[in-house]
Amino acid sequence: MTEQTHAGSLVRTAEQKSYWRQVLGHYPTGITIITSTDRGGRPVGMIVGTFTSVSAEPPLIGFMPQRTSQTFREIEQTGRFRASVLGASHEKFCRDFFSAPKESRFSSEAWEFDAHGIPRLTDSVAWFDATVYSVLPAGDHVLVLGEVADLGLGPRAGAVPLVFLNGGYGTFTKPQPGFSPEDFGGRLRVANSVTGLVRQLTMELGVECALSTVVHDQVVVLAAADLRSPYVGTSFPFAAPMGPGAAAWSPLEVRERWINNGLQITGKMDTTLISDIIDLTRFHGYAISFGHTMDDGFEAVLSSAKDDAQALSQVWEALEMSYKEFRSDPRPEAHASVLQIPIFGPDEHTAYELVVSGFAGSHTERFKRILATSLSYGQQITGMIGGTAPAHYSPQIP
């Protein structure tokens, strides 16, 4: 199959057609849903991996459906279409759309409709409204050019896209700023300056306490003063649903990265659950975690799983199940064995977390005392580092 031949003779046999698809499968493509209406005004749509920009003047976009596509014929007859660019968290939505009966694809609240009845995905990464400019033959496909009438960014504008590669869906990791020794050194100095308070809280409550921060997509423990053994230097991925306290009061792009990192680990993401976790964290004013975090067993599992994607995925999936239980019964005192108290920086974003553990099985009154005292220490540390809590930050104590 390595002989150089003309393109016209390359794809005649079944074997050559298979090889053609195999080679092209190594080229990643974005995923877009093209929508329009049929002659009866009913919405129709198709998933394409060929959506592309074509011209800035006039503003043209394009996609390449099979020439035998019924949906394409309906789009051509209608003369207009909308394009919704999918993000990394849309994988399940994309699969469901593909497998759903055509008559029920647009029945959910995920869609909004224009004056012509053409749907658009409300939380797409980006969107385009276009009229059919021309249709050009392209072998067993056609090239549909659309003149853009309107376009915009959706609420997921900072999200990474959903891509298709080698027969499967995936995404990529946004380039992040490199590790900064100066920044990390500053964080260590802050940790050193508040270690006394961390140790004082440990002794006052008889619990285990640590101070953590996010460094280059890793949650790193900077200081600890617990009753068993130090955690300083322990790290784990900053990836949903782990570490919601660090994500809840962070900029949108940081939360999107947190979600994408979780998607990289598990290969799927319950975006509704993640949104609910963030909402619960903001409502309570702190995050919680469960019995399998911040203990020797968890540290050992993480250490052994870092080079084993399947093992790491299992850890994250178990944590997801725990958060689902918490969502169904959102009483922190009934679930928490770890408290994550936000320490805010001058920009009102989470700069550090005061992590309090070692109280699993405590009765409600002891939990309330531990929570109230930890929140008080968190406010002290925020003040010591020149930070400010967000205007509507109001922690809830059961």
C-alpha cells in the first residue's frame, strides 16, 4: 500500500477504500451539528466532521455531506441552515443525537429556534446562521457553501472542542502556561507564613489539616500539621469532580479546564452533576469530600494509579458516585469526611484551600463545631494574605 499511484486509481478496490479511510482517520476533525427544516417546516439535522471556514469577504462557511444525504437535500431546498459547534462535554449529547429517531431529536430544551423554525444548540461553543450560497460537486460528496448572516459564541466559548480521531470522540488539552518557579516559591512562602495557624487548628479540634493550591493542573499540598503523618508534597490531578472548592470560585476558563481534565481521565462527564456540585459548593460556602480522600489508602492508590489510566479512572468514578449520593441528600454532615475551605486571593478567586479531615463518623454537633472553627480560620488566612471573599460569599452551617 506504499506505492505511489494516481488518486483516481487509489480507491477502486475494497481494500484500498479501507486503507483510504484508515489513513484519513489519523486526521482530527471538529464536530458540528448542521440544522435546517424540511418542506413541512419540521426541524432536521446532521452531524458533520467537515465544517470549515471558507472566506472572510464575503463571510462564507462550508461543510461536505454525502450527495445521497436526504438531510442535505432538505437543507438545499430550504436554502438556509444553522451550525452548532460542539464542545468536549457534548460527547454523550452527540451520540444520543445520532441514535435518536429523527422526529425526537429536537424535543429537549437543549435547542432554541429562530423565526424560520430552525434549531440551534443553546450551549454550543460557537454558532453560525447562514443561507446556502452555492453547492459544488465533490465526488461522492458535495461542498455546501453558506453565506453567514449571523454568528456568535455560546456559554461554552472557553471550552475545548469535541473532535473525532481514529474512529472515536475525544478532545485535546489547551496549552497552559509553563511551571513558574517564582510563582510556586511565592505560594510556598505564603504556606510557611500560615503554617502556625494550620497547626493551631489541628491541635484545637483534634483533626488533620493541610493547605493546598493548584499548580499547573495539579492540586499540591503545601503545608500540613496533622496528628499522623505529613502530606507535604502530595499531589493529584485538578480534575472534576475532585477539588470542586478550587473550581467553584475560579474564573470560567479554570472551571472549563477542571472539567476537561476530568474528561481526560474518565472519558466521559456528567455535566449536570458537575454543575450541581459547583452550585452546592457555592451554596454551602465550602466543598466536601469523602472517606477515600486524604488518607493513606487514597495516597497509595493515587501513587500506583498515576501511570495507569484505568486505575485512575476508577478512583474518579468512585468519587463521582459519592457526589451523586450527596446531591440526592445534600446534607454535608451526613456525607463529609473532608472539608475544603476556600482561601481567597485579592481577586476574590480561590487561591488556596484549607483541607480538614480526620473527623469521619463525628456526631452532628461536633461536625458543626469543626466546620464553624475551620471557616473562621479560613477567613483569618484570607485576611493574612491580603485576600477578599466574593461579595455574596455566605457560608452555611447546618
